[in-house]
Amino acid sequence: MNNDITTKAINAVLNGNPSYCKFLSANDSGETCGHQSGILISKSAKAMLWTDAEMKANHILKKYGRILWQDDYETDCTFTWYESKNELRITGFGRGKSPLTSEYTGALFVMIKDSEEDYRGYLLNTDHDIEQFLDTFGLTPAETNRPLEINRVNPKIREKQAIDSFIDTLKTDFPASAEMSRAARMIQYQVYLNRPLAVKDPDSILLRWTDQEYTLFRAIEHARYGNIVAHGFSSVDEFVVMANQVLNRRKSRAGKSLEHHLAAIFDENKISYTAQAITEGNKKPDFLFPSEDAYHDMTFAVEKLCTLAAKTTCKDRWRQILNEANRLRDKNKYLCTMQQGISAAQMDEMQAEKVILVVPKAYHSAYPKEKRERIWTIGKFVNYVKEMEGII
């Protein structure tokens, strides 16, 4: 995948046509060889294809079209709505070569509607390309598998009140990353009274926090730039300066978000840790349990030490964590990610290197079925560390 394809995908969405994106699961890519071929699409995207009246009048709806892949080659396709299964699929990639192969498990699929019959499809298959696309639209992996909404923030009434209140207290245009993440958590606690989930169900609370942070970020953007954009620009240069400012801030937002939220989960569970601890040679694992001091105490049992890396996506970068702590080189290495789907071959490579994925429970179904037992939930990892530290 080269950067030109990512730029084309971004520009196609920015043109304003109905758009949708999702991470391809092992079933979508055909890796599992399931009897249901093709890409499973969230029913939230059905409005891109049919009206409500059409869907009510037919138990099974079919629509034939064409998809231009990577702005390079075209295939026929069939969109099918199964009322009995309450699901929507893209199948029947006829004329031309099928884009679906196992190498695209975990890739970000972007679909744009050009007309009733013509669509564009992009497959972004490296961490850099995926993150560039998500950062451009201020998204996290938790905010995919739905139509893309680039011009609207529509929080619920109580959320909006909490968000407006937070914005009114800001002393700067945009808060720092840690403050933004903290505010998202406080809004969730205030509106939904769900703070106990950080202990009872950390997998679901992590996804709620990331969704909330996205909504909060977009609301601040609207508050800061809405009137400026609405009144237009006096020159192209003025527009470019503003656009670059907005895009650069979006790209920097998600970088530390996962780490901030994981730290909050550990804090709520009374877990001891050091964030960005220094081990050997200025290496810095994202989290070291129970502390940096314990790690450097050679009398401290290595069985009571543990590290966790946090990477929003990890198709390429997982190998970076292999040598972050010399004392733990022969021990399991834990990697928390929001990646939705990794190929079976990559998971075998990870297992050989003693890397254990820690993934929100809701995303496990995107991984090859025969490999899922290797994946830990956030809750399982939290309980493991609590047992290690003698908390439970």
C-alpha cells in the first residue's frame, strides 16, 4: 500500500459522498474459508443502498453494482440484504480479480458511493496508512464499522450539556491529550454513572471512553472553528493554514489516548505500575508492573514483573516490543491493541515470540476463530496483574 492510495481514499470521503469504513475480519478476507463469502457490512450503512420502504417490502434485497478498487481495477459486485439474518453483505466479485485475500485480514476497508451502481473501494493495509486515514477524520478503531460522518457532531442531550460545560472551562483552544482523555472519562461517569465498569467490565469501558473522546474532540473542533469555516476564507492561503492546523491536531490526538485510558483502568483497579519506565539502554515500555524500581532491583523476583505495550494498530509494529525489557526477554510479552483482525500467520509469528495480544472482548470475533483462545481480554490481563501483585 502506498501513501497515494491513502490520500485518494481520504479525498474521496472528503468530497462528501456517502462513505463507510471497517476493519476486515478473517471471514471478510476469505481466510477462514467460510460458506458466507464476501464482506459483512454493518446494517447502519444500509441507507447507502436502499430506502426504508424498499427494505420493508422485501425479505431479501439484491442490488448489482461495480466497485473500482484502489483506483486501479474494477469488479462487479452484489449487495444483498437478508432480513432474516438482519445482515448486509457484499459478494459476487465477478468480472475482474477479487480483492479478498488473507493478506487483507485486519486491513481497513473504505467504501464510497459515487452513484446507485458505482462505488469505490480502498484497502489500507499498513499501520501508517490506517492511522493516517483514521487521524484525518479524528477516528479511533473503535469508531469504525459505520458510515463516516465528517460534518456533524450529534451527541445526546445530556452528553452535549456535559461537553459544553467542559468547553466553557477551557483556558486554551485545545486541551492536552491527557486532559482530553480524562474529560471523556469524567463525562461518561457523569452522564452514564458507569465508573464501576472500570473494575467490573474494563473491556466495555475502554470502548466507551474512546467513543466519548472522539465525540468530545469533534465538539471542541466545532466550537473553535465552526464560525470561522461558516464565514469562509479571504484567501486560499488562509484556508490552507486553517486546514493544516485542524489536521495536525487530529493526527496528534489519538497517539496517547489508549495509554491514558489504560492507565485509568489500572488506577481504578488499584494496580501498581510505572508508565514509560526506563529499562536498559533507555528503552521505555509503555507500562511496567509493579514499578521501575522493582524492575531494577535484581533481588525482586522476575515472576512478579510484567510489561504491557499499547499500540492502537499493530499489524507492522508489534515486533518493536520484543526487546523492551531484558529481564523479561524469555517471558511473555503483552501487547494491548485496538486492531480489529490479524491474520493467522501473523498470530503464529507472535506466539513464537511469546507475544500475547490483549484486545477488547468485542473485537475478538474479527480474529481467526481457531486462534482466538490465544487472545486475552482487558479484564483477563487486569486480573492477571492483580493476582501477580497480590491484590486478589
